[in-house]
Amino acid sequence: MTKSQKEKSFKEYLQEIEDPKNNSEINYALPESPTPLQVAKFEICQEVLGYKQDNKLTREQVAEKMDISKAETEDILFCHIEEFTLDRLVNYASKLLDPLQVKVILEPKKSSLHAKAV
């Protein structure tokens, strides 16, 4: 394969994975400045994923334990947090992670700028 063919293949690959219609099997990260709600939902998804991995469960087994579809389970496992409300995620996770305890910690944001009077 020539260099230009490799570059073309790579460009085609990038187009495929960046296609918004091709969003299954992609693990989403939090946005750059996530809201507290986004962080909470993301952390629940991460707990579910950790439980799956620690217990060597299949996606189907996780779906069955949470009593939801495989597609919804995959959305949770790949952190597609915009697909769920927080209460729905807590409900699903509580079926899997028993006992589940959700804590909300309210604290002021720490500013990166510290002004000091001289």
C-alpha cells in the first residue's frame, strides 16, 4: 500500500468514526465544562461499566439485571449521558449496584484566579 493509499484509508476511517450517525460503540467523555448533572450521570455510567468489568458480565447480562434493553445498556456503558435523566439512571443502577447510595455534595466552585489585596 502506498503512502497516499494509507492517507486515504486513514481519512476514510476518520470520516466513518466522526459520522454522527455512527455513534454506537463510542465511549463518550464529558464535555469541556460539564454541568454538575452531566458529571453525576457520567459517574453513574462509569460505576455500571466498572461493575460489568469487575464481574466479567456480558452486555446482555447487565441488561437483564437492570431489566432494560441491550441498546439502553450500551448507551449507559458507553456514557451516552444525554440519553438519560438522572432519576432514570439512578433507578437502573440501583437494580445492578445493590445497595446503591447516591450522594450530592454541594460546594462552591474553586476559582483559578486568586485576588489578594496588597
